[in-house]
Amino acid sequence: MRIAELAGQRVAIWGFGREGRAAIHALRLRVPELSLALYCGQAEAADAQALDPALRVYAHEPDAVALSAYDVVIKSPGISAYKPAIVTAQAQGTRFTSGTALWFAENSQARVVAITGTKGKSTTTALLAHLARDLGVRTALAGNIGLPLLELLDRQADLWAIELSSFQTGEAGALELGVVTSLYEEHLDWHGSRERYVADKLKLAQAANQLLVNAEQSGLLEKTASHPRRRLFGHPDGWHVAEGFIRRGETGVFALDKLSVPGAHNALNACAALAALDIMGFDAVAAAPALAHFRALPHRLQPLGERDGLQWVNDSISTTPLATLAALDSLHGREVTVIVGGHDRGLDWSPFVQSVAGRATLRVVTQGANGPRIAAALRAGRSSVPRGDVDKLDDAIEMARTITPPGGVVLLSPGAPSFDQFHDYAERGRHFADIAGFDGKAITGIDGLGIA
């Protein structure tokens, strides 16, 4: 659906976050005469009306009756497409779209690499943009990583590095290359089941002319085997990690000890970005040295520094137990106290319990809404790992400060969303930094968003 097609239609926007505001601006720019309704939270209503006095603002969530009154509803990504009100309204003829879908319709000729995955998608997308720009390629970095595509509606780039969440993969138009970094259990509250989450994530494969996937994940390989132009990273024939190097085939291209972001998972993310660059026809080998000066994304294994004789690491972006394990693997051999827990989505923590059982240099502090459930899983698994159980993040930080040996690491890697105590993972990470003795306000957004 093109934006011009909305002229004369009954249109509503659902959500007044950055995506919603970008949609309002884009529609006013292209179809200024369009009558627009907005559904938003009560606390947002005054700001919405001030932004656009012509909006009809409704400070509540629409039901099926309200939604059915519109021809088209542009919804924000965080609103589940499986809400009963949406399903009912669709059955009655209302069309649902998004800022992502509108951008793709307007930019069908753009050279797009769209990247998704349970973990690694943000870092891989940023790495791709960083490497391409180092080659002098005019590159856009946008999407779920923090910049709605509609904010770049009338801008041009030679390469678009776009991150898509599982909420957005089904909204992508035809694109040159899709990348799937990993596939684990995630966002079951939005999708309703693991099966639907996997199916939604892999909708990207349907839109992609070529597909690049992680060869180290057998399940992902199985589910994408039918794609006619599938390529692999993490495989000895292509970009992979072996013997201390990021390699292209048998050739060692970049030494791991020069990689600016720690962990085997980040080395694999770099392989994905380099492979994507290769597939798009750019000189990935020439770009590889730029990996040494890539700046780590905030809240993703972000070293904060030393306080009280301890190293503090902010991995607040971690929202699954497997992401927490990846963070721990990046600190292998160190004395670590990991703080876990947060909003409870019912994910299975037994793989975490089994994996940490024999780690003699690890302590676990559980906190948050699902903290008691994680602690119970550790007890049931008869884990010998020292642990502490507290209520809030502040208490967990103070306990970690007390029990971590001098020279050790305090790692915030919750394996759960932040919504039980914080607005989002970024607020949680900044709060962690503040309580640890750093300046949380100094943790700003992601470098390089937009076009450069």
C-alpha cells in the first residue's frame, strides 16, 4: 500500500511512540488533507494534540467496534497483530499496515539488507552499516534499531541496513537480502506461541531474494532449507570463526583479539555482516579492518568501568536466558556475579540452570518478578552455584557488590524484559550504571543512526 492510496480513506494510527509520530508526520507531508484519528495512552493525549491539533485523539485502546469503523489502521510494532480486536476488525474489512510496510511500498527500488534474529540483529545491523561506510558507501542504518524508516522517507542511500523485529518481518516488501542471525524462544506474549513466533520471524525469508542464515543453528538450517538462494555464515566454506581468526574460507582475515566487541557471539555477528557485504557485491575483506574500531552498542555487554575494585558490565538488552548464557560465555574464566530476572514471560530457564551448574567462578543473584521462579529452578536443579534471592534490582546490585571477589565482574544480564520495574531495557541499564557509581545519563543512543 502506497501512502497516496490513503487519500479519501478513513485512517487511524494506533500508538504514539516514535513510530506513531513518524507515521503522522509522513502522512501530513504526503496527504495533508487526510482526516486522521489517533489511539494512544492517556498520558500521551495532550502531547499528541499539541503535535497535530487536527488529530482526533482517543486516549484509550480501541476495541473491535472502533477499529471496524476505519478502512486502514496504521499500528505500531509493539501492538500484537493477534489481538482479538484486530482479528475481528480484519474479518470485517479493516486493513492493518505499519510504518515499515509503508516505507517498503514507497522504496521498492532501494538496495535493502534486512536483518532479524532473536539475538544479534542490532549489533549485526550496526556492524554492516559501519563496515559499508568504511568503504565509502552511503549507507542508511534504521528500523527496529532505533530510527523508524518513515523518518527517512524521502532520503536516498546506496545501501539500507535495516533491523526488523519479529513484529515487523511480515511487513517487509521485496528486498535484496534477508539475514537471520539466530532463532530462540522469545516474545511469546506478542506471538501467542513458539510456533507462531518462528513462523513470523521467518516471514523475512519470503520477502528476501537471497537469504543469509547462521550455519551453527541446525533448527534454523532445517526451517530455511527450501529457500532457493540461501547462503550461510558460520560455515567453513564462507565467513566463520576458527583458530583465533575471522576467516573467509581458509583465509584468516581478522584476528579475534582485535575485535572491539567481546564474545564468540559478536565474532559470529561480524561474520554475518561481512558475509552480507560480500553478497551485496562490496569488498568485505577490505572492510574487515574496520571491525577494530566499531563502537559497541549501549546496553549490549557494555563495559562501564571499575568501581569498588570490581568491573561492571551492562547487558540490559538481554531478555532471554540464552542471551544471558552468551554473555557469560564472553566472560569465561573470570570471577562473575550475574544479576538475572525481570518481567516474567514464562520462558524456560532449565537450559540456563544446566549450563551454569558446573561454573565454579560464578554467582547468581535473582531479582524481579520472575526472580523467585529462577531461584526455584536453580534449587530444583540442585545447582551448587552460590546464589542470592532479592526483590528489586537495587538490592541485587548491592548484594553483587558484597559477594563478588576483588577484581571480579558484576554483570547485569537479566534474561528477561524490564517491564516489571522499568519503562524499557535502556532505563534499566542506566539505573544499573547509576547505582554502580557511574553516570547513567552518559549512556546515550546508538551511534550512526540515519544516513552517512
